[in-house]
Amino acid sequence: MKKFILNLLIYFPVLIIIVAVNYFVDPGHRYARKNYEYTIVKMLDMGHVANVDDNFNDRRFKLFLAEHRAKSSVDILILGSSRTKLISEKLFPGKTCLNLSIGSADMVDEAGLYQACLRNQIQIKQVILLVDPDYFSEKNGGLSENTLEYDFHEYQQASRGRISSETLSTPQYRDMTFLKRIEDFFGMLDYKMNILSPSYFQETIRYLFFKKRLSLYNTGLYDNPGNTIHVDGSLSYNEKYRNQTQKEIDRLAMQYRNKIWEDYGCLSQQRIEELERLIDYIERNGSEVLIFNSCYHPYTYKRLTTLEKYKFVKKAMDFIPEFAAAHRLQTIGTFDPAKSHCDETDFYDAMHMSAPGIEKIVSSFTEKSDTVAD
């Protein structure tokens, strides 16, 4: 008993400190009185939103954005990862865009967000769909968290014909979303339980000492000192990231490692079939699909295409344009920077093209194609 009391006296103050620091510093905006992600969505009604933190929940934000744009029409929906976040309406003059790209996205995230658009009755002419080599690894797949779980489950039901897309928009079906609200409640409860998390505490300490929290504000400027989310959901990175030296960018490219690439065993037939089902589902719902291939930094691309341990990554890169051609899908961009007339100056790091780089490959496509959201 004495040992128990002694342990309690030792560890209880530690727990109190962890809870207090996690709650009041809160780098992920989990315990804020106002929902950080929904605040951004509402502010987008008044223009671009600057000073957006790196640590907010991207999936929740894009889900809120889709719900906020319910019953609207867009010419182009962009689905992908951080590699497509910079695609904006600026690149498609006269067209409306909605960019629902999220960090570290996978095919299942794209499917869940597309389903969220259908659930919110958003009319879509074209879908620009990122397809990366990572998607076909057997080690990849599955939702990384439960934010999109409901919509992905709904997609699975609808894409397999167990429920029609028309049914999703009926009053009777929408009444069933009470189940979704229950799931959302427990999902939020799980989300907030990080208040006891030692790993969240470590993130909090790093944030406390190395970052400065800035207030969100609306702006008419496209590029700003802080991260900026635009009205169409696209992103401009902060000034520091945009203005890295070429030496630093090249260093990042040479040193970059990706666990999925390291463990890439073979091209998964199941994952190929999942992509076919997603594309077929989008087309059945009246939208054209355009495949987006984002270049890799030249140093990174050379490693991926010459080192034996990455042979299946290269095989996937070769397979994707063949897949697109076989399914009569137009492709924007290539993985090979040379084929897209890009060089080291068109990148922010190993994986992410700069805004001018993205503009270069999109412009190259639109100049030779007149089918973008006609």
C-alpha cells in the first residue's frame, strides 16, 4: 500500500503536467473552444486565409469544406496528397475548382472524400485524381485515421452496387446519418484522448519552444509569410519553405527516404482493382477522370529508376501511364522531370513540386488539350 501511495505521489504530478501542457499549448488544436478547422472553412467565405498552422487536422478540414460547399457545382475536383495541394483555379482560367487534397493521402482517402462530395450533392464535371506509385504497394492501403471512415464505408457500399448514389441524397437516407453523428462523437472522443498522450506531449514541447503561434487572418494576397489556404481549398506554402536555397532543396532530395519504397514487394493486383473500381464509380456518377502524375526531384527520380531495391517503384511508375492509356484516361504530368521539362529549380524538396513547377506541367497539358471542364 505504501508503495502504491508513493508511486501515486510520484506519477500523479507528472500526469497533471502532461495534461496541462497538452491542453493549454495544444499544437494540434484539439481542445480549442472554437473548432480550428471549421473556423478556416467559415473564413474562406471572405477570402484566402493566411497563417494556417502545420498541425491542424487536414482530413477534418476538407470534410468540413465539402459539407460547407453542399449543393454547389464545380468544374474540377482535385483529389490527392500534398503533391496536388498547389493545384488551384489560377491554373484553369474561367473554371471553378475545389481542391480536397490531404497530406499523406492514399486511394482510400480519395474515395472517401469523393463520396463526401456525393453525400453533399456537389455537382462535378471533372476529377483530377493523383495516382502515385505508393498506391500499389501491398504495405499501403487502409485509412490512417477514422475521420473519413463513414464516407469510405459509404463509398464501398455504393461502388459495389449495394446502395445507389441517388439513394444517398434522399431524405430517408439522410435521416440515417444519425449513425454518422454517433460515429463522429466517438471519433472526436478518441481524437481528444490525446490529452494523456506522451507523444502528443513531445510534439507540444517542440511546438512550445520552436514555433510561434500566429492568428489566422483573411487576405487578398495569394502568397503570404505564413501558410495560406485559398478559397478553392488549394494551398500556398509559407515564405520560409518557398524561399529555401537550391542547395537546401537538393540536399533534401538526396537524403529523402520513404519506408513504403524501401518495403515495396510487388504491385498489388488488389490495389489495381481498387483503382479501377474508384475510376469506374466516378465515371458512373457523371464525371470525367484525369490522372495526375507529379514529378519527383531529378535526384530522387534517378535513385528510384536506377537502384535495384526500388525496382517495383519504377515498375509502378511505368505501369500508371499504361493503365491510363488502357482505360482511355488523359494524364497530366509525368514522374520523370525531364519529360515534363522540369529541373531542380521546380521543386521544394524530393516529393513536392514548387508552384511554378506545378504550373508548368498543368499549362503544358491545357495548351495541348481543350477538354478541361468544357
